[in-house]
Amino acid sequence: MYIHYNYQVINLLLITNLIFFFIIVVLMAKLKKTNKAKKVAPEGYESPNDFFNSVFSDKKMIWMGQNTNHLHSDDFISNAMIKCVESKEYCKYPPPEGFPHLQNLILKDLGLEDMDILITAGGTESLYVCISEIVEPHHNVITCDPGYLIIDEFASRFSNEIRSIPIYNEECGYKLTPKLLKKHMDDNTRLVILIDPLNPLGTAYTKEEIEEFALIAEENDLYILHDITYKDFARNHFSIAKYAPNHSITIFSFSKIFGMAGLRIGAVITTSELIDCVRSALINDLGTNLIAQAGAIAALESKPKWIDRIVNTTRSNQRLIKEMVDKIPDISIVAYPSDGNMLAIDIEKTGINPVDLESYLLEKKIFTRRGKYTSKRFGDKYLRVSFSVPENQLKVFIDEFPKAIEELR
Ligand SMILES: Cc1ncc(COP(=O)(O)O)c(C=O)c1O
């Protein structure tokens, strides 16, 4: 009787423990997703949306905080969209995977005519659907720090671990190198994120490095996600898809060189086999905004007419920033020249917190970004500044930045 009673108690305890354990696991899983997605509002604002709305609504604000491009002075893109609006064809749904004409123009732009493509609502959607399809719960994903943290957030929803490799040092050239990849990968590494050029530092990959990454991907049966959002600003660009077509995914955006960030349009390019899987994960099953697609077609068709001017202005703006930075003691550009339309200014030695510098400049109507936005480890060291803005606006920054350092030191 005594023994029988003990068994009952033990069974009851075991069952209660199991239920308790199950509840904790479910709660933690929920907490993991919501915590990761949570964005913090900058000081003085109710929410991130409140902050962005305030910056957006201020017509005098100089927009150097989101790597957007404000140099399109001609009307090719806007005229095409106006024509599309006037046709009132927006009452129809567009083809779900994008207009074939636009798909072909993108593939031609990249020299990847043999690959398959989906038009998406921006590089962001491309990143999310690809990561969600490729990564399984036991996989790890390799990214770098500094980097574009939204990718880490997406990957953390689907994988077991994000291996964010520190690259803020001269030894690796401020980028994730094949050597670093080999050191940190293992049998569970499924996806490697190469942002090329890198947001926020503007470092880009050489042909040899891309070839080496391609080899690693093929030999280890993993995927390289090549985010080429800034490729047209770079002095040289080498597509991993040309070296490892079956182990690469290319993420394309119209937000930067094409100056179409608000239109939310991009693409994903990979093999037909992988596109078949990604297609099933698409949320926008009824297609991407057709006015944006009309603009994107015009953007690619007119590209030869504006690309040189925009790239040259961006580069000359970068030189002006360099001249200004060189005159200020204790600060430096982290990687110069940047191959993107943004760079990072290291201010650690001044003792100034990038958050204070960002706030000071915001008061002067210049929108830049604190390092924390693109780095968990090194965010206290730098301010990110993008410079595809008209020269008169850049000059305001050049005037105000030294004053800000002087004032806050
Ligand atoms: C590396 C990188 N990928 C993707 C994006 C987002 O692209 P899209 O505006 O096309 O969603 C950004 C935006 O800043 C970026 O820096």
C-alpha cells in the first residue's frame, strides 16, 4: 500500500513537471520570436514609426541616414509611373511573379540570363522568403558584424544559431573573408550571408574572394546569399551566381542606385529548382505593385543615361567627406574608399557617443545613423553616413559635422 501510494505521487509529479516544462518551452519559443522582432524607439519618440514619420515629414531634412539615393533629377522613372497611373490598369492584378519584361531586364543587367527570378516587394521580402525556405531549425547561418542586422533577425527566426563574425578590424579588411568563413563554419552551416558592398562599411569582394566562396559553397553543399543591393556604386563587382549557380541566391533591390526606396520593389534570382521552393513561401501571391514595376522597367531601360552621373557625384561627395574627416583629430573613415553610397566614421577616440552625435545632427536637420543600428558589438564606435545626396546638401553636412565634434567632445 505504502509503495503503491509512492508510485502514484511520483507519476503525478512527473506529469506535472512535464506539463510545466512544455509550457515553459512554448512560452520561450513565443518570447524568442517577439523579442527578436521588437524595435526600440529612438529617445524622444513614442515608437520607431513615430521617429521615421517625423524625419520623413520634415521637408528640410537632409536624408543621409538610410543609404537612399536622392540624385535622380530626370523624369524617366516618374513619367513611366504617371503613364501607368493614367492608364488605370492598376485595377487589374499583375502577373504574380512579375512582368516577364522586367524579369528579363534584371537578368540582363546582371548577366544572369540562364537563371530564374521572382519580382518581390523589395530586397527585404526577397531576404525573408529565401531564408525561411532554405534554413531548417538545426542549421546555423553565418553573417558578419557590422552588417545589416535585419538579416540576422530574419535568420534567427528559422535557424538554431546565428554566427555573427566580428569583422571590424584591418586584418580581415573589414569584411567576412573566405578564411574567416572556413574557421567558423561546420556541418550544420547552411547559409552564408555576403552583403557586397557591405552596409555599413562599403567593403566589397574581389574576384578571387568570390571564386573562393563559390568553391567553399560547392564543396560543402551550402548556400551563399549574395545581397547586391549596393553593387552599382562599386568600382568592381563579381557575381557569385556566375561561379556557383547552384549554390547561390542573389538579392536585388531598386531602392538604392535606382532611387526607388519608397516604391518597395526588388527581386530574387537563383536556380529554377530553388525558385520553385521560394515561390511557395511568397506572401505577395497576387503580385508586386504594378506602378512600381512600371517604374522599375523605365529605371533599367534608362540606366545608361544616368548611371555615370549618379556614381560620379556619389564618389565626389565621398571625397569631400574624406577631406573633411582628415582635418579632424581622432576620427577616421573606417574603410576608404567605400564601394557603397555609405561609409562609417569612427569617433571612438573622441569619447563621443554616436547616439549623441546622431541627435545633434538631427537637430541641424541632417539624418545619419548611429553605429548600433548596424552593429551589436561595435556600434558605440561609429556613425554611418550615406552620401547620394545633392552637393549643396552634402556641403551642409561638411559644415556641421566638425562643429558637432567640437561641441560634443
Ligand atoms: C544590405 C541591404 N539589403 C537589403 C536592404 C533593403 O532593400 P529593400 O529596400 O529593397 O527592401 C537594405 C536597405 O538598406 C540593405 O542595406
